[in-house]
Amino acid sequence: MNPRPRPEALTEPGAPLLVPRAERAHAARIAALRRARLTAAPAHLPSEHEQAAFELGLVVALVLSAPDASRGLDLLVDARRIQPEGAEVFGALLYATGRAEGAEFWWRFAAGSGSGTAAYCLHLHHLKLGETDDADYWRAWSDQLTAAERPGGTGPLRVGRPLLPDDVRRDVLSRCHRGLAPRLPPALVAVIDRLPLQDDAEEPGEVPSPWGLTSGTTSACSWDGPWGDTQNKEPNE
């Protein structure tokens, strides 16, 4: 799959979105990142892939726990067009339910619309897979977006209801700090399973669409349910 989104497919006509420059413009930055990665101090996990997986899980946990996460998701669903904050959150939900392909799809759209966090998630995602060229590309994109925010932005989103119940947010953060992948309750996984699929995805059948999903639904799915103590059991991976 080509990891670079087509800018014309990610922006609306007339929308003053920051779209990163062509790949050639990133050459010097990518080269510097590769040198830094080769000379970096050892991470606390045995391999670069494991370290990337740990960091990606933590970023996903922070995105899902952010005060404006629910507002971002609702903006994406209600507007039915790319809202970078909402696409970033939806990608995090998909990643936490084991749908890495879908998460990558929506993070690409979010990054193409100006989300530095989504671009950094893509950096960690590809680094976790050992795809260092793509990882360096997205890290360079993330750095550029962070260094040059869109002028005249809309400012911070209004804080609404939490995206996830308190017990779920605590569990997600706790698992990440213990080096475990983020996980969501079966009730929320079932909701994601029932979402329609993207008709225009590059890999049909693998990318859920957020249409119909609301923060009211996600905030009602807690670990309290008929599955009992499954919170403390590890899934078969």
C-alpha cells in the first residue's frame, strides 16, 4: 500500500489546509532522522520494533483519553468530511480494537489534513513493522506539521463528554504503562464490528467507516457487562 496520501483526495475545494511539500523537499530532514535513529541511545525495550509498539500504544491511549476526543469524533461523523481531529481519534479507536489497516487509512487522511499526531502515529506504526523508510517519511511529515501550524486555525475543540468511560480510560492507560497493547471492552468492539465499510478504501472490506458512530455510544461501553472478569484476561494474539 502506498503510504503517501494524495493531497487532492484529502482536502476540500478552497479549504486552506496545510499540505506537506513533495517528498523531495523532505530529503534532508529524512536523512537527518535516519542518522539520529542509528546513533540514538538504547531504548528500554529490547528492539526498535517493540519500542515503537509501546510508544504507539501510549499515543493511542492519550488520544482516546484527551478531553476533546469526543468532540472531534462527533465533528467527523456529523460533517461527513475529513476533520483531522476526528479522523485521528477514529484511527485510534480502530487501532485499539486490532484494526491496524483501518487505523492507518484514517491516520493518513488526518495527517493529510494537518494532524501532526496522526503523522507521528504513522511513523510509529511503520517503525513497528520494520518499514523504516516509511517511518522516516512520516516522522519528517509530523515534524513539519508541528513546526508550521496552519495560520488562522480554529483553536482548541470544546470539551464534551469523555469519549470512553472512566474505567475504560484507566484500563487503557494502565495496559500501556505495563507494555501491553491498548484494548477496548467487547461491547465497544461489537459496535465497531457493525460499522459500514469504506467503499473507496484501497483494500475494501478492511476499513470501517465512522458514519453512525457517536461519542454517546462510545462513552456508554464500559467493562461492566456479562463478560465478567475478561478485563483481566489476555486475548490470544
